[in-house]
Amino acid sequence: MLSAKSLFQEILDNDESFRLFCSIAASGESQGGWENARIAALVPESERPLAPKITRHGADEDKHGRIFNALLKKRGLEPVEVPPETDYTMLLERHGIGLAHDKLKADQPLTVRDIITYLAHSRVTEQRAAEQMAMLLKHFGDDPDLGRAVRMISADEDNHLAYSHEELLRYAAAGHGPYIRATLRECALAEIRVHRDVSLGVMARMGRLLGWSRARSALLAAGIHAVYAYERLVGWRRMVTLRAPERRDALGGPATAAPEVA
């Protein structure tokens, strides 16, 4: 029976597919770490109290990248180059979502709207990350090799999501509600398209590495398109609602150290 657990188990059991999976994950997390570090450095003076939280966010992302690279090292594997069609962060930027890298590479302070754009981008993408890690936690949280890493990353993603909710609600209360709503909707609709395209790209690569039949590959592709159709119709709304998180000030302290997984 084809299930999320059996599919991921197959990917994790094969060295080449595991190598690709961890390489894609590590690259995306490291890119997120760089982006957050640059945003923290460019926060406008009026928003400086937010900078330590953005720095913590980036430190967590860097830590996740190190964890995935350590998982590769533990199996004696080296990272591979990330195929362009599977590069989630690059494709989001290409669609104009989040802050452009040209802006982050400059030394000009960001604006308040830039910070809100960053937070809206985080709220949408961290929703996806939290859901994916919750799925891995459900199926592999007790795995002797992956469990500790999955538990730590999942907890961090939940914190990131709580932080983005809390900060966006603060800006909404300060009068930025219309801009926040419009930006969240734009981000969500673009993200679900990128997620579909990246999922198709990843599954095509995995299918070639694992020797999947055309019928199985077609079934998985149909499933990805079905998820996109649902998200395009109504599912995107879960990414744009804002509610006060149960955990307040989720990024108010220092980042936790990465577990020894290597």
C-alpha cells in the first residue's frame, strides 16, 4: 500500500535518495539562515527590538542545515548539488515572494513594510515546514537514527510559526492589517504553486533513483496535482489566518544546540 510513511521509508533506506533528500533540505535551511541573518542586520532603527528574534530564527535554520549534513556524514555520504527544479527557496524568490536577495545584499536599511513582507513570507512557509515536520515526527520520531533530529527540527518549526503569528498580529494591531492580509494571500497562492512544482521535481528525481514504474510515478504525480487543486480552492486559507499562539515569545531566547547525530 502506498502511504506517506512507506514512501519516505523507501527514500530513507536508499543511500542515493537519502543523499538527495538531505542535500535539498540542508541547502534550503542554510539559505534561510543567510536570509534571516541579513534581515536582522538591516532591520530599521524603529524595529530594532525584533532583530534578536530574527537572528534566532536564522540561527535555527543554520542549525537545521548542519543537522541534515550531519545525517549524511553519519552514513558516509557527501551532499549533492541541488537540482534547480527542486530548489524551493530559489523558486519562491523567482516568484517575487519574500525579500529579494539583491535587497538583502545591499547595505540599505529595510522598511517596516519590508519587515512585514518577511514575516508574511515566514508565516506561510513555516506553515508548510511545520506540517511536513509533524508528518515526519509522527512516523519517524522514534527512529533510532532520525528521531532526535526530527523532534528538534519539528519543535523549532513550531516556534517559528508561533513567532510569525505573534509579530504579524502586533503589526496588524498597529494599523498594518490590509497590507498584511494582501501580502499573506499573495504569498500563499505563490507558495502552493511552488510547492507543487518542487514536489513534482523531487518525486521525478526520486523515481529515477529508485526505479519506480511509470504507473507509480504517474500515481504520485496525480496525488501532487490533487493536493494542489485542493489548496488552490480552499487549502491556502489555513496559511493566511492569524491567531494568538499558545506559546508567546517563542524566539525570545538563544538558539538551542544541534544534537550529536553524526
